Amino acid sequence: MWIYTILTYNFIHFPMELLICETAFAVQKQKRGSFGIRVILSLCLYFVLAFGWDRLINEVLGDTQAAVILLYLGYAVLTAAPLVCCFEINRMELIFTIVGGYAVQHMCFSALRIILYFVKGSLYVHGAELIVTQYLVYLLWAAMIYILFIRKSHNKNDFDVEDVRMIVFALVLTFVAIVFSAFYSDPDDTLTIYNGILCPAYGVVCCAMILVMEYDVLRENRMKRE
């Protein structure tokens, strides 16, 4: 079906995964007026920009590792547009939301890769499997992360101080997630224990550690303020 073809486009499915996971961090923030209209218009703008970025990278850099890294970095940066359009959000909150969303997305992506390695021995999915593995699972994963971790530990005042450590953690996380994805997630590669288990597992651990450290910084800032 044509809908499955559209959903496999890279500028559609990855940004959707990322936006779903960022929503777990943004849902508690103050919504701007005419929120529903803002969501629709900002998403339309985002996917137009994502498509343009995809075309630009392909034309300039072609099929290279550098192209993959810049492509996904650009997708992440562009999510700032719908976030700023739809929510009352300051600079530190924006960075934390994008970085946290990327970490949650990458953890889910890596866990799915490991599961597919054991269950199918292949990364190829189609039809209903595509909807489940590239959309529904991310919704459930983001909801679980929100309920178990974010809901009780997120405090808007934690972002009043611009802590340079947050920026450093953000850069480290972005580097780990994007570079690791670029080097082991090529769907054309033969699935091995290296790119099917070891690298994804390491990516999950790195993302989890960075998130824990970021929340430790927020908690420390909260304690200092109190």
C-alpha cells in the first residue's frame, strides 16, 4: 500500500520517532495559544524542512558516513521549530528536550535492533510490522519513560540556571547516538553479533548514563536553589 511506502521515507519515519520521544519531555510544559493549530502547522513546516534537508545532504555529500551524521543531526536540530512554536520553552529546556528525546529514541531503536536480531535475524520489516516497530513501539516506549521517570522528576525551575555541564552532556550524547547509528545501522549491512547486539547495547548504556547525569545536574541545581 502507498501509505507504507510513505512511512518508510527517512525524512518521515525517523523524525516521527524523534518527535514522539521528545513529546515525553515536552508534554508537561506550558502550551501556547491555539495549540492544536500550532501543532498541525509546525509539523507541516517541519516535514517540509526535513525533506529539504534530506535532499540537500544527498546532493552535496551523497552516500557517505558524514552525510548520515549530518542528516540525523539536522533532523534533531529542526525539531526545535515545532517545540518553540507549540510550547513556552526556554533555551535550556529546549536543549534538554531535544537531547532527552534523542536519547530515548536511540535507546528504543537499539533495543528493537537487538530484538529483531534474535527474533528474525533480519532488520527487514514491512506492512503491519513497520507500523509496530517504527511507530507504535516508540509511542509505548515514550509513554513508559514519561510515566516511570519524567513525570515526577521534571521541574521547570530546574532550567533557570544555564549550566555548562548540560551543554557538554548534550554534545556527548548527540555524538554517541548519531555517530554510533551511522556506523552500525546501515540496513544493507549483514546483521552480525557486532552490529546486531554489541553496538546497540553499548549505545543504550551510553544514552542511559548521559540521561542519568543530566538529571543529576538538574537535581543538584534544585538543591542549591533550595
